[in-house]
Amino acid sequence: MKIEWTDDLITGVPEMDEQHKQLIALLNEFYEAVERGEREEGIRRLFDGVDRYTVFHFSAEEAFMEQIGYPELASHRETHAIFRREYLAAMERHEAGDRKAARDLIAFLFSWLYTHIQKTDKRYAAFYHRGAAQN
Ligand SMILES: [Fe+2]
């Protein structure tokens, strides 16, 4: 089960929409590598790519929220940090030999990202669009 980009993920902030698309593409590559039983180095390399891009995206998103004066920045930032801790821990379980960990990790990444964009990211987008409409 790959995740597809759908219109209900659109925030209307073009830079963030592009980054979300890119993140979904990287997650799908990671998923496919796990599904086809790619060797450990390949899995690790793709995971590192997902992690690097996630860190880049979260800091871009946090900078954007700061720039627009978004009042819920602190809790949003915390949500990002918790997410990263959780997926790094899941990757450690995978590397420690837990055979279910990679699939659990992917299921977690997919469902978290989807819900996060739809619910949490759309809140800063709504705030931004309200402000943009007033100016
Ligand atoms: Fe976010």
C-alpha cells in the first residue's frame, strides 16, 4: 500500500505542498525497497534519505510558521520532534533484528504523515490564508 498524493493533502502553500509531495515520493521508494526485500544497506540509505528530507522539511515548515506569526508553532514543533524520535526508535528496532519493525515503521510513517498534513498542517495553512485574505 503506497500512499498517493490526493487533493485533500493540499495546504495551498505551494512550497509546503511541493515538499509534502517529495516526502511522499521518498516514503514510497523506501516502502518499495522494503517490499522487494532490498539489502540492509539499501534500506538504510533510503531511510537516511527520508530522515534527512524530513528534518529539512520540518525546519522549513517551522520557519514558515514563525514568519507568519502562527500562534501554535510551539506545539507543532513538538509534534514534529516526537514523530522523529518515534521513527528513529522504530528504525533502531529494525536494525536490532526485529523482523516486523520495517513494516510497522512504514505503516507509522504513512499514517502519521497523512493525518499530520490533513489535520495539523492545514491549521497553519488556514491561519496563513486568513491573514493573506485580510491584506
Ligand atoms: Fe507539520
